[in-house]
Amino acid sequence: MSGWGNKDDKTSTGTIAMSTAGAVTGTSTAFTTEAAVGDILTASSKDFRITAITSNTAATVVDADTPGASITAISAGTNYTLS
């Protein structure tokens, strides 16, 4: 039986920036191997659900608690976690 829960951190390399449209741009990230669609990306104390991954440095997210809610932009160089 796995000891992993849905809030356990996965490896998260690099830093990110996020637009108000939910476009995530990574620097030295590895989204294609470290993340999956449906994972939670946490940045600036806010949870986002990954809806698409297009490359190691590009993904799309929505507000994890309220899909369709507006997203506040996040500055480049922000640390993040995956779960």
C-alpha cells in the first residue's frame, strides 16, 4: 500500500511565472516528467489544477478550488510545489 496522499509533494524543479489566463511558464522546469494533468501546482500559497502540459516549460492551470475563478498573475522566479 502506498504511503502517498493527494497532498504529498512530488519533485518540482525550477521556478515559474503565471499569467492571469492560467498559462504557466517555467524556468528549468520538467513538467512532462514531474507533473501530470490533474496534479495540483501550489504557488504563492494558492492551489491550481494542471489542465494541460505542452512542454517541460509550459503548462495551463485553473483555480483548484473554484474552476473559472480569476487568477492573479504570479511573478517570474516563483517557487512552486506539485502534489
